[in-house]
Amino acid sequence: MKVNTFMPKRLKPYFEQELKSYQIECLRGNLKKAWRHLERAHILGQKYPYAHSLVHFKMLQFGLMIKNWKEVLGQLPRLFFGGVKSFVGKIPLGNPGGSNVPPLESFPIDKELLEMFNKAKVSI
């Protein structure tokens, strides 16, 4: 069993940039772009319990902000179980984390994110 704890230092700047871009796009009112940055942060951080839970919390907040009750309800179990799944290394790679996708389904990871993992020398 693979136990993950903290995000590698070389990957953290990419994760933090996605969260920063999320905030900027929210302030600009570009909600689709903002959400996309949260999804990207989810993919980058889903192997690490704290990062994974943080993104699901932000997704929950986003759902509340836009009054999308399907998203809010979908984020609750993800928030509670996502970090645990990360801790034990049982995550669906490439899953963007929103309630519009099955929580246990893997997805292809886009080229730009793969390059981030490669530059950070982090296996996915």
C-alpha cells in the first residue's frame, strides 16, 4: 500500500498557481475559467490528502457561491473521502473532481498538466 502525505516541493508551485488563477478568474467573473483552474488543481493535487481536500473544499465553496446545489451535494462525500483515498494511494488519475463526473473514474491527463508533472519530476 502506497501512503502519500505531502505534495513534493517541485509540484507545489504549479498547484498553487492553479489556485491563484482560480481566485483571479473568480474576481473577474470568469466562472468557467475559474472552475477549470480548480479542476486542474484537483488533478495536480489529488495524490496528496491536504491538497486534495483543499480543492474539494474550494469546489464546495464555489458550488455555494453560484448556488449549484448539485455541486454542493456532490462535493460533500468527495470532501470527506477524497483525502482518505489520497492517503492510501487509491485515486482515479486525471479525475477533475467535480460532481459532473463519476468520483471513481479515471480520465486522460491533458498534455500541459503532464508537462507540469514531468518538470516537477513527479510520477503520476
